Amino acid sequence: MEHPPRDDIRLEAVLHALSDPMRMSVVSTLATAREELSCSLFDLPVSKSTTTHHFRVLRESGVIQQVYRGTAKMNGLRRTDLDALFPGLLESVLTAAGRQASRLGDA
Amino acid sequence: MEHPPRDDIRLEAVLHALSDPMRMSVVSTLATAREELSCSLFDLPVSKSTTTHHFRVLRESGVIQQVYRGTAKMNGLRRTDLDALFPGLLESVLTAAGRQASRLGDA
């Protein structure tokens, strides 16, 4: 699986990846877990191929890293890379998503 | 011109609006100016209709407000609304855009 090296991560791609509510919920879950989570743990209300697409967008934009551990595809946030490139960005987006979910009664 | 009231502004729409480099450059310019700027001041390297489209996406997502002053269409950032809904988000995105532009030699 291809991952962009840190220097190739672009703000516009990261913002695009985060601009989808389903992808944002994956990122929020990973941020809360603070550990790698298996793809199979995410039960998104979309088809398997759409789920795979969302994870690919997150990976190709540099937001998450994906590795196989045995047969499980594990996902982790690229916090260190994102914080180095865009200090405070990930945190403020996560906070904004949490506040919006509370405000709209989704959480 | 329609503008979403503050309560209808959604994080995903804001992130989508900011995920385009051309729109991000408009937002950065407005943030630096700290005043309303006329559309005609922005000389984007795209057609007039594409420029209009970008401004509409920014307006409909709640990132900017547009008002006619005489014959000029003036644009301003909705800083107060965005900061109230998503504290720190706009600032961290602006900082990230500035850092990336410096890093890539665009600024």
C-alpha cells in the first residue's frame, strides 16, 4: 500500500479527506482510540467498496497509515506527520467535529 | 445572494470549500486584508465563470459573506461565525496554508 512521505502531504488533500462526514468519523474514532484499529472494526453504513474507498482517500492524503498485521488491515492516524506539517490543525478539526456532533445531537 | 445562517454552517462544507488551492488563496488574502475586498481585485488564473463558482462555494459554505456596495461585489471572511462554531479552526488552516506556501516556495 502506497503512502505519501511526509513532504508530499498537501493541505488541500488533507482538508478534502476530512470534508466527508464518514471519513471524519473514522478519523475521530482513531483519534479517540489512540491506537491502531482494524478496518473490520468500523461498521460504516455503506458498502464494503465504499468503505475501502474512504480508507484509501484517507491513506493517499496522508491522514492515516495502513499496515497488514497478519490478515488484519490496521489503521492509525499520522498524527506526528500532520502535527509537524500543520501544527494545531488536526486538533482543531477534531474539536470542531466533536462540537458539531454535540450541537446537532449526533453524539 | 443566499448565505447560510450561522447555525446552518457545517464543518464538512467549510473543509470542502477550503480544500481547493484557489479558494484557499482567496481566504488567505481576505484574512490578511482584514477588510472587505472586491471580487475584481482577485485576479485568479481561471475563467470568470470558474472564479464566480469558487466565490459561490465559499459563500454557500459560510466561509465568506458577499454584499453589493454600489456596483462592486464585496467579500469578507465570516470570522466571527466560524470562530464561534469552530474555535481555532480558521486560524490553524490559515497558518497551515501559509507554512505550506513557504515550504513549497509559492510565497
